[in-house]
Amino acid sequence: MMQTRRGFLGLALCTAGGACLSRTGTVGDGESYSVALLGDTHFDSTDTKYYHSEYLFSTSKTRYEAHLQEHVRNAEMWRERMPSLLRASAACVTDDTAFVLQLGDLVQGDCNNPVTHRRMLNDAFSLIKGTYGGKLPLVTVVGNHDIRGDFPTDGTREAFDAWQPPMMEKELGQPVKETTFAFRQGPDVFIVVDFNAPRPDFARLKRLFAESEGARHTFLITHGPAIPSGASRWFLLGSKTRDAERRELLRLMASRNVIVLAGHTHRLEYYDCVLPEGRVTQLVASSVWTSPKLAVPAVHAHGASSYGERVKRAKHNKKELRALVDEYRPFMRDYLFADAAGHFRLEVGPSRIAAVFYGGSSTVPARTFVLRG
């Protein structure tokens, strides 16, 4: 069991072959703590060739050229702004901060070589963890860029699968055997889900919920959001072939009053849903600070009635996406969509949970989302 700055992680888990959930801990239901929260970071070098010198071919010229532009974007972002964003997040750490949580797309990917890809993962992890002083555990969920190469056979996914579980095992001090796992922070459970198709294993995901029954608060950590915006089908269990599982998961989450923490969209988003079974609240965070102006949130939609407006921006399958958001619309109680990049401080108490947003490299709160209480 690993000691944190406040106490101990009451360790949990259970993937097949992992350690089973422990309900014991050194704290009770009165535990309060904070988490330093980062969205996508797309770690990259300021030298666009450093990790991408072998990224030479593509199944699509348009796709390839778009990715090259992302490398230029990342180089500028990591040269000009990202180090200061990380330092600002570290400056907001206090004695009650239990760990750092990064919501996927830790790295850009696009290495086309598993050895280089693993080096990129290690470099990103070391830099971010070091910014926080090297002592706080750093937890990350797999994003699509964390396994992205040029071809499915380039070994990138296999490189990540071999890298993440032992890294998380070291950080959490518990067995982690899969890219979908869970852990305890005191009386609360954090279920970390690999959303990349053909994952997750839905049976395993349900087991993680069952094994953590009785947790004070349940957090679902996923790179691709669990509640769709309507812009695309790229979200947790978003394939049409998994619609039955998606609907079952929604009701399972509601029965546990789950708080979803996600990334992927490079936007700031807030969803609050009330179903007959209970409540699901989703916060989507971005740390992709591609422009200085993103330090100040630009709100484009606010209020439950504006949910689903993003279907208008969808490039494909608008009729299908409209039907999808219509499934969620009756449950939506609040919604926000904004262009913004920065970092968060998640504050967790017995009844109140708040996510404090800091724009860009600021250490002055710009907005607080009360997720519970």
C-alpha cells in the first residue's frame, strides 16, 4: 500500500489476475483530498523530427499532412506554453493533494517505431512527474494518440500495453495488469477505462463496478467521454455495434451517481444528467494550449437546452448523431461547451466535489464546477 501526502491509497482492483478490491484504509468517509488534474497534453519535441523522423508514409495523404501540422502545433505549444502550464498546476498543489491525474493523449504518438514510441512515453511521464517534484503519484489513462502510429501493425499499441500497466503498478503500489483498472483513494474508487476500440472489455468493466460497490464516490476516468456531445461517435462505447452496452453503462453509472472525467475533445465541457437510476456528471478537460487566448474560456453554449447543438458542426452522419443526442436530451439538466485550455484542481470531500479551472498558466481560479454538493 502506497503512502500519499494525506494518508494511504486504499488500494483496489480488479482486473483478471489483479489484486482484489480492498475496503480497508487509514481514513473514513470524512476524508477530504485534492487531485491535480490535466487534460490532453500531446507531449512532443520542439524539434518536429525528434520523435517523428520515421513517420514517412500514410494510408491517406490528407491524413498524413494533417498529422504533420499537429507536430508543428505541438512543437510551438511545448516551446512556448506547456512548461508554464505544468508549473502553474504544480504551484496549486497543497498538503492534501493525493495524486496527479492526466486524462489521456499524454503524448502525440506518430513515431512509427515502438522503441521510439516508448521513449516518448517515458520522456513525457518523467517531465510531468518531475514538474510536481517527483513524489506525487501520476496516473494516466490511455488516449487514442497514446497508441497512434501510421499502421495498425507498427507495434505502437503493443508498446503502450507493455508500458502503462507496470508504470501504473509502480505509481499506485498495487498490481495493474491491464489498461483498464481501478484504484482506491481512501473511501472513493477511480475506475480507469481504455476506450480505444475494440476495447473496453465490458464484462471486466462491470466487474470493476461490482467489486467497488459501497464506495463513497465513484469516478470513471476515460479519454473519450462517456456522454456524447453529438459531434461524432468517437466516445466510450461509441460504435453502433455497442449501443446496448452503452445504454447499460449509462444506467449503471447513474445507479452509482458516477462522476466522469474525460478529455479528447480539446474543449472544456460540462454535462449533468439525472436518470431514474441516479445522476451522472461529466467534466471534459483540455490542457492543449494551442493559443494564448484559450487561457480565457470562450463559452459557446450553456444550459440544458443547448445540448445537442454540436450536431450542426458534425461533418458526417448528422441524422444518426441527432438521434443519439436525443437519447440523452431528456436526462440533461445542465450543459456547457467552451473553448479553453488549462489545468484543474479536483477537490473531493464527504459531500462536496468541485473542479476548479485555471486558465493556461494562471494560478488564479477562472471557474469552479460544483460536481456534487
